[in-house]
Amino acid sequence: MEIKVNFLDNLRLEAKFDDFTVVADQPIRYKGDGSAPGPFDYFLASSALCAAYFVKLYCQTRDIPTDNIRLSQNNIVDPENRYKQIFKIQVELPADISEKDRQGILRSIDRCTVKKVVQTGPDFVIEEVENLDANAQALLMLDPASDTSTYIAGKDLPLEQTIANMSAILAGLGMKIEIASWRNIVPNVWSLHIRDAQSPMCFTNGKGATKEGALASALGEFIERLNCNFFYNDQFWGEDIATAEFVHYPDERWFKPGRKDALPKEILDEYCREIYNPDGELCGSHLYDTNSGNIERGICSLPFVRQSDGEVVYFPSNLIENLYLSNGMSAGNTLAEAQVQCLSEIFERAVKREILEGELALPDVPQAVLAKYPAILAGIQGLEEQGFPVLVKDASLGGAFPVMCVTLMNPRTGGVFASFGAHPSFEVALERSLTELLQGRSFEGLNDLPQPTFESHAVTEPNNFVEHFIDSSGVVSWRFFSAKADFEFVEWDFSAEGEHANAEEAAALFGILQDMGKEVYMAVYEHLGATACRILVPDYSEIYPVDDLIWDNTNKALFFREDILNLHRLEDEQLHALVERLEESELDDYTDITTLIGIEFDDNTAWGQLTILELKLLIHLALQQFEPAKELVETFLQFNDNTVERGLFYQAVNVVLEVALDDELELADYEVNFRRMFGNPRMDAVLGSVDGSVRFYGLTPTSMKLEGLERHQRLVDSYKKLHAARAKVANLSR
């Protein structure tokens, strides 16, 4: 994690990381102001807090209350060497906790990350650099030996060369990639989390049978998502990008809607129109892109090549963003490598959906077949030794598709996790199923799995598949576990060998889709120095329902974004119009404003916690409309998951409105005790909100220029690096 330090007044220092700011000072006796803890005090506190976290985690997973558990830490300093210290952590436990859990709690503290890092002994590298934002790969500790060449199935270059090439591409873009965490909880299963140090919202997870395989996976996914703009989906990219020569890609085209808001004739083809607009309800205005919000330019559309005949078909960027998420995108050392990965994942998700929603029962993989893959079997046995039964299933639907499934059961909680993987090679698909299962997860994380159900509607409702797509945390049917399989086991093999293996495998996968009667559309991206592709298979690879283009389109942001960002500047008439639009939209009151308008607010601010309900409440207060404000305050307090501070503010608002709306009550009679209850600063804000002198309490002013929105600006700055690289390539090709 990158922590940037600023020098403040006197001896005060400010450390900034993610969305947090930590201020340190020195005691007055050391010439400081004593306004904050010192750096070493934070260090001491970190181990105590880390220990307490693991105690809390242990207790939460076993429904043990922590109200009467107390923990303390003392550091005992060696009189002859002050750098040699003993950290004594003591825990006071209630009498009703069993001996087994007492020992479990003590063992949980032993897993404290701070403790383990201190005991291992971190290495410090102290150096001068010309630019802190340079040296983009300085935080990648894993540095594969350059004199080794490790080949794995599916890669056209050795892992070492793959990692070096991808790292160089990211360095060239000026992106500083850091590894946030590694996981290796069972043999031969590695995963890691990497992110852009300057824009932590840009992150990926990698998985593999080795450290190098997992790192190559994470870097490849990072580059694929950069190429396909996935990190910036649904977000506003700022006015500079919105009015630039191009917004997404240099070869994009913009088309104006036709008469009566008809779809432009230049977009999509007849095949796609039948899928996306079966009832003629889809309008041109549904397809304005969220990222620029520049409706004057028309509909931003991206070229894809139809694989059946090589014709170019333009897909609105809005349509892709709304329906496909990250499905159908990949990067590789070669185009064929990327295509195989891309098509494999499309089959993985589509077959997974068919199995889960059809409540199909899959055949077990015979033990004799599993024995052919001892490294995979060792990982499975590692899970079972920890008390997690594992089922290994053939998900090929009778040998039709290159898909496998590994399902974990958790007897402690009754939860299950069905993990799928796909690749032309049986072994690779099986390995991917297992590594996907444990990607970024600890054993404790396996306690959060949902329980299976016989209720079919819970399995088939659309959001369940979205949950499965995001992290496989959706619900699974009990029918999936039937011993009576719907298919025979097939030890399938779609793989090829030799120099052109990936090209042959890609052709075979395209052939499966062709035999199914599916049209396939592909875009290839090479602007950033890596080969990536995006493949769309209409009516097969979508993640969200097609109806979302009409009923839940992300470009609803365009109806609200400018007014909400300019909230403090709106006249009363404009506020009336805004709150009416919010009401008429019938949007869920608990939708957060971040999601609604595509702006990444700091989670630790009132903006970051703001929902449509609270926004309407604040507008009614600003308009002195006390009755609707009172109704919304009551709803807020009943279903509040905001901060304690925000909750207390609205408790105070509620009682002040009670008085204001009651002709028999006088505020002067209660103000003294209101102030004693809620404090003067809070009551000043409440009374100001009610009398109109304070508007939109807690929301700092901003605008379409995004001033003060550092988190979102970091995201936009990240995108501008891609935009500049694409513009440079486009200019050179002219």
C-alpha cells in the first residue's frame, strides 16, 4: 500500500492512503503540540487493534457476543536495548465461554497480521527518487528469475516473460501497481490482489497453481480491464474527456437518434436488433453513454467485427456497459491466447447459468480421473483436511462444453460455494475451478457462504446470477446435489498441441458458438501495447437482462448528475424540479448517490453515504417543507445504516420538526435540553437546517468540475493516462 506523507506545521505530519488521512504529532516535551499520537504510538496501537480484529472475527463466525470481552496490550522495554521489546497481549473472557472457544480465541490472536510481519522482520529499502509517481512496478516484490522459462498450458510465452512484458506496459502508462495481498491456504492454489497505488479503485485479482501463475493472471486481468475501460464503467469522466476528440476509442463513431427518438440505422444489425429491441420499445435516448453525458454528440458507438462474415457492426458503448460487465474480455501474449481465454470465460458463465437456473445435477469426476492430476488433488485434500467436503463435477453437459465445477460445502454454517472454470484442456479447467474457489479467500471467508435451497425462484431470479458472476456467492439449489446426475460423465478434451495450439483451440470454441447458431462480434485493442480483445455473443454472454436497457439503464444518471453536483447553487424552483424528478423516477430510496450519478465519493464523507432518501430529505428541509421532511426523517431513522454521527443529527432534526409542526409547542421551551442531549455544534446545524440558514448539512459544495472529489479525480486521472496513450497511437497512424 502506498502511503504519502505531507509535512504540516511544526512537527505535525499527515499520512494519506486510500480514502483515509492520519495525522501524527509529537508530545509537547519533544517540541510538538501534542495534538495527535506519535508515529510509534500508532505502531503500538496497530498490533493491539489487529489482535482485537481477529478475536472479533472468531467470535462473529461462532455467534459469540464480544460485549464482555476485554483486550489490552502492554509493551515491556528491555532496559539495555529499547528496540528489544515484549508485546504482552492479555484477553479477559466471560465465564460462560467454553474452554474450546477460549483456546480458539487465543489461537486467533496468533494469526494477527501485524504480529506476523514484525516477527518475520520486514526489510527496509531507503532511497532517493526523482519522481514518487515514477518506477511504476517498484511495489511488485515477486521478480521471476530472468534465466528461467516456465511454460503453462494456454500461455504462448513463459510466465517470466509474460510478467515482464505486462509490467513494462503498465510502467509505460505511468501506473504504479502494488500487491495488496497474497493467499496460499492450501497446496498449489495461489491468489493475489493488485491495484493502482494512485487509484485503488482500479484493482484485479489473480489466481494460479504457482505465485508466478497468479501474478501473470492478475496483471493480465488488469491490462484487459484497462483496454476495455472496465475500471471506469458507469462513471463520469469529466468535461475535458466529454468534449475531447474521442471519448472511449479513436475509432468510435457518434450517431444521432432518428425521428421520434428512433434507433439510428447505423447501429447494431438486424440480428442484434431482434435481441435488444424485440418489442420496439428501445429508444435512441436509452443509449446515450453515461461516461461523457454529452447527449449533443449523440450515441457513442464502438466497432466490432462480425465473425461470420467480417462486417463491422457498431455497438453503443452504453449497451455494452449495461449488459455485459466484464464478461467477454481478455488480454494475452497473442490474439489467439486472448481469444481462448475470452471464449472460455464466456462458456464458463453461460454454462454455469444454465446449470444453476435449470437446477441441473452434474456427474462426479471419478477418483481415478482425479488421480491423474496430483497437484490439484493435493489442493482439494488440503480443503477436506480443514473440514470442508469438496465435490468435483463435470460441467461439460455431456461433453458439449469445456467447463468443470468444484463445489465446497461448509458443515459449520451449512453454506456452499459452486466454483466453475473453463478451458479447452480438462486439467486447466479443473485447476481454474479450484483456484477460483479460493481466490482472495481465507478459511474464515468460507463461513459467509449462502445455504442451498429448494426454492426455485431464489435460484432463478436475475440478481442471483449477477452474484454468481461477481464472486460466485449466489444461491445454489439443493437439486444440484442430487446423486442422480442429468448427464453422463465425459472425460472431454478440446485442447490442441504444438506451436499453433491456441489458434486451433480458439477456432474450436468459435465453432461451438457457430453450431449453436450464435453470431459473435469481436473488437481487438492494441493501443496500450498489449493485445486484448472483447467478444460479445448476443443472447448468450449478457450478465444483466436486456430489459435493463429500458428499465434500469445506468444513463439515468444524466437526469440527475448535474443538478446533484450543483446542489448548493440551485434555486428553490430547481430544487422543486429535482425532488419531483426523483419521486417520479420511482428509484429505490436506498440507492446511493454514488451509484445513481456515477461519481466516486469518499466513503468516509456524507456524500459517500448519501442515498436518494436522504437527499430528498435534505431538499425538503432546504425548501422548508417540514411535513415530507418529517416523514422521510422517520423512515431514515427506522432503516438507517449510515454513520452514528449522521443518525444523531437526524434524531435531533426529528424532535425539532416535532416541535415545529405542533402549534401547541414552542422551541424555546425545549432548546436548552435539546442542546444538552445533542450538543451545541449539532444543534446549531439542526436549527440552521430547519430555519434555512444551513443547507445540505454535511455535503461539501462541488460541481461538474468535480472540485473536492479527490477519490473521483484519481479515477479520472487514471483514465486520462489511457486516453493519452490511445490519442498518441491514433496520431502516429495518421
